[in-house]
Amino acid sequence: MKLFHIACLAGLLWLSGCATQVGTPGAASTPGSDSTTATTTAPASEATHTPQYPAGPLLPIAPARASRLEVMPLFTPSDLWDRIRRGFAMPDLQHPLVQDREQWYANRPDYMQRMTERSRKYLFHIVEELERRNMPTELALLPYIESAFNPQAVSSARAAGMWQFMPATGNYFDLKQNAFRDDRRDVLASTRAALDYLQKLYGMFGDWHLALAAYNWGEGSVGRAIARNQKAGLGTSYTDLTMPTETRLYVPKLQAVKNIVANPEAFRTELPLIENHPYFQTVDITRDIDVALAARLADVELSDFKALNPSLDKPVILAAGTPQILLPWDNAKVFERNLAAYKDGQYASWTVWTLPSTMSTAEVARRVGMDETELRNINRIPPRMRVKAGSALIVPRSATTRTDVAEHVADNGKLSLAPDVVTRRSVVRARKGDTVSSLAKRHRVSAASLADWNDVKTSAAFKAGQEVVLMLPVRMQASRDTQASAGKRSAGKSSARVTRESKPSRKKRR
């Protein structure tokens, strides 16, 4: 029995010796390193066990460190809100304005509910992009402050979309803005541009609060405010700078929403469940197709389709300019299957017409066989405006048209307008030898228009005394009436002057 105990003890000692031969001297395990390879390659005779002890007492790991994946979570987030909380990485702003905004949002539960319900279509994509770029997930909450997650929002300063891009800033970040789409409203394009811009601003200022102030106020304004404080020997943090009221409240608003998301129970707020999975996916478009037909083939409500594709503000999708659309995840396959089986006629009932000359909306409507009011509404033409030559307008597509809108038109179509000139119908009598051309030149109108008004060809000639209809601008007509009146008055004054001059002067008689 003693021999058995001795043998067991020797075996245990041998096994414990093997267990100490792990790794190489001085090596430390890092996330992602292959410790198994290190054990098999280190010679047993050279390996030694060096225990590592903490320098001080054990402390809990801060959430910011955990969000940077220094410690891997053992379970996936239960929902998207949990995932956002794990990615919080910006320093908290401590300021009375934060409490003020917390109270403001907490007192408006209906408003918070509408915002969060609206965000469920877009939030997963934004969080994915932020994590891919290793950016703080608080930034996914920024559209709550910018637009209440409304991609159709337009500010008084003409900033548009979920991320509220000004036209010039949108152009700088390659957001296409033409007659058929506005990428400042596009979910994918505007999110890409917004995160590019925020990264650029953080690189400039090295501080997320200042970067956010610059996103709202402009980097030049923030830079000048910092320079002023530096010159005056003052601090240069967000709370130190003198800013407009809107920018002063900007970061406190974001911090307030962050605090509510972090702990909704503390504010008696209930966040709607948003699953931690994609809401939509992209689907390729190879032919021009009506928006209403695309929604029907995808089996989604038209309002939901437009919410996912808010950059499309026309009744037709031009494939050459918009080769992809977004559809709810489960409806993408439905759309592709129904599109392949669609045999009920052409996909698009609308096309684009580029105007050969400047025209009134009434004339355009007449030429394309369309109601003038409908033409104005679809192409967003304000009242009392003419459409300039070269403008691209959405007009009905004939049943025989087989070609789709060309890429250079779909990608660069513009709408140019000019104030409409009010005309008045006038009738003149033709002189001997008058033609359409000679009368048009005399009255400074186009020969084509004059021929159209009189239902004749541009090569037609008129008989002497024949009545000819002219549609003359009111200003021109008024000017001619004034000149005619002035001529009569001038003639009258001349005859009166002659009469007076023919009388002998009283002075001379004296």
C-alpha cells in the first residue's frame, strides 16, 4: 500500500511539473494570440513558470474598456439598445443643460416614442457602420437630435435628410443632388457621408464634443472660437467656448438621449424593442420602374418603401442613376421573384424629356399630353415660372418606348427655372409682303411661336390687311402703349408749340 501511495505522489509531482512548462520566458498572452502554438514549440528544459501578480487591488473593468474589446463578452446583446450601450466610448458631459434636456425629453414620451419607432428601420445599419469604423456608438443617436430620424426633414437653412446635410457640404461628400434624387436623404449614402465627416472633424479637434460642435456649427466657426479663447488665455473645451444657442444645446441634447438610452427606467421611459439584426437589404435594379410598382412587387406598403428609399422623390426609379433600392429583409426575395414573373406590361410609365427650348409649363403640358397641375407637382415647379431649355422633366412614357433613360441624363438631370412672363393677346394687321418671319422679327418673338399662335407654318405669308394674333409680354405691350401715348402727346405738344410760335410775341409787339 505504501508503494502505491508513493507511486501516486510521484505521478502527481510529474504532472504538476508539466503544467508549469507553458509559454516562453517573459511572454504574455494577448487577445488573438495562439498560446497553443507557444506551448508546443517551447522546449521543456528551457520553460520556466513566472507567476504574474497585480500591482494593486483588483478593480472592476470600466465599460469603456470593455467596449474596446479588451475583454470579450460571453454573450451577444439581447437587443440593439444593449449593443449600443456596450459601445458607449465618449466622455460624459457634466453640465446643467444636460439635466435640462433630460427633463425635456422625459416630459414628452409620445415624441420619444415616435422618434424611436421611426429609427428602427435605420439604427442597425448605423451601429454596424460605427463598429466597423471603431467609432463611439453614441453617434448612432445623433439623428435623434438632427432630424428626429426623419429622412425627409428639411431645415430653414435648406439642410436635408436624416443627418441634415447642407447642399454644399453634401456635394463635398459626394452626395448627388439632381432633378431625380437627393442623396442627402439616402439612408446608405448619407450615413456614409456623416460618419466620414465626423471622423474628419475628430481628426481636426481630437475631441468628440468639439467635433460635434463643428458638425452643427462648422469647423471654421469652432476653430475661430478656439483661437479667440487661446488668445484670451481661456480654456478651449466645449463648455469654455462662446457659441450660438443651438450649438450650446447640441451636445447636451445628445448626452441627455444617451443617458435615457443607458437607463430608461430612471426616466420612466420605455424604449421599443429593436432586434439586433438587419432591417433591410439592398436589391439591384436593372430597368426603370415605377415606385408604386416596385412597392407592389415587394409586397410592402408604399409609405414603408418610401421610408427606406427617401432620396427618390419622383414616381419612377431611373436604373441608370439609382441601381439599388432598399427593401425590408424578408421582402427582398419576394420582390426578385415577383419581378421575374411580371408580365403585365412595361415596368415604367414615366420617362424623362429634356426641353429643347425655354417653355411655359402650359406649353410643356400640352406637348407631352399632361395636366399642367400634375406636371408642376411631379417636377416641383413653383407657380409663375418657366422651364429653361436643357431642363430634364418627368413626363408620361409612351407604350411603345422600349429604351430606359440614359445614364448621363439620370445622373446629371437638372431643373432650371426663370420667372414666367405674362402675355396678352394682341391682333395686328399684316402689311403687303409680310411673312411669319418678317412679323416675328418686327415684334421680337420667335417665328415658331407666331406660327403656332396663328396655326400656320413657319414659311407662311400673310395677305395685306390680314389679322395676325400675337402673344406679347405685358411689359412689352405696356411699353409699346406708353410709347404710342407718348408719341401722341408729343405730336400734340408739337402742334401746340407750332401754333403758339406762329402767334406774334407780346413782348415784340411792345
